[in-house]
Amino acid sequence: MDSLSSGPIAEVLRRLHREADAADAPLIQAVVDEAITFEQAMQRVVDAEIKDLTGLYRGYAGNFLSVDPEFGRFLYMLARSCQAKRIVEFGSSMGISAIYMAAALRDMGGGVLIGTELEPAKAERAQANVAAAGLADLVQFRIGDARETLKPGVGGDIDMVLLDGAFTLYDSVLALLEPHLRPGAIIIGENALQQASGYIDYVRDPRNGYLSVPLPFSPGRGNELTVKTK
């Protein structure tokens, strides 16, 4: 069973990707017009996060900043391959990546995805999009700074984590989730930038209980695949 190929979930995702392309086109065009590299653009974001993280992402409240269809299918496949029952997402935005992962939970018989989103307006749209896909019973959104909203725990062992929020907080969020990661848990760092935090150095050190590699099909993006080994 694959709910990404046809049916209501596939239709909602196609619509959302069209909306994301339209909403984010000006941001992409600005980078093109300035003739700067992807790495330079990401460094600007890192610098802006350090200066005013909340203000920066309030300015992106109307942007999706979401995964593309290929990466979404990759998330779906990872969730199915590790037979995930509890997934945590840092940075849910408008809910596209949550739909891909929750679809995997649905196709495997159920589970829970706990999403976090700093911007209330984005969280509201994410909730509506997840509901439109028929997945609302599988997804919970925690609104606010994830460093606070994840402190109470997540209700059990974590099978999969997607880090796709503020780049400079990846190590802080991992530290909160680490006690709940089961051996074999999968962690995906979307744009896990070397210069943003100590995250990359930490997960690539086997002494910390991880094996980690950059994803080869997204060169230059800093996407990292990590497995908890103990």
C-alpha cells in the first residue's frame, strides 16, 4: 500500500507543492539575481538567526521553505524502512514534510508524528493541510520555541527525527530528544550546516553513539543521514 501514488494524500501534496513553488519563487529569484552561491545564501540565514531568530522566521511566515517531492518520498521511505511509530519533526512549516511522514505511519497501520513550529500562523496552516490529507489523527503540532515545547518529552521512544527548522538549533534540539531515541532511530538533518552549530561534528563522532553520512543525492545542501547506534 502506497498512499503517495494516488488518492487524497497524493492530490493534497501536488496542490501544496504548487503553492510552495509560487510562494517561494521570489526568495529563489532573489538569490539568482544576486548571483550568490547556495552556501553564501545559507550563511546569511545563519548570521540572521544568530542576530534575531524569531524576527527572521516571522519574516518567512508566508513562505513554505519545504522539502521537494523527491525528498518527501525519501522521508516516506525512511519512515517505512524503520517501521516508525513515533516521529518528531523540528520545523513543520506548512506541513508538507509532516504529510509525507504521516502518510507512512498511516500505510503501516498508525502511529504519531509530533511536529514543532515557531510561527502560529504556519502551524495553523499546517494543521489545515494535514487535515485535508486525512491525517489529522496521526499528527500533533506544538507551537512555539521547540527548545521549550519539547522539554516535557514526547510520550515514548522515538523512531525517526526530521530536523528542518532553525539551523543554529539542531544541536540543542537533538540534546532534548537524545534520551528518547531508540537504538536504530533515524535522524535526518535538512541543511545541517557545518557552520551553524556543533551538530555535524557531534553526530559524526561514533563515541557519541551515532553513525552519520551526508546524503549523496543532495550535494552541497548539507543534508545529513544519521543512525543512533546505542
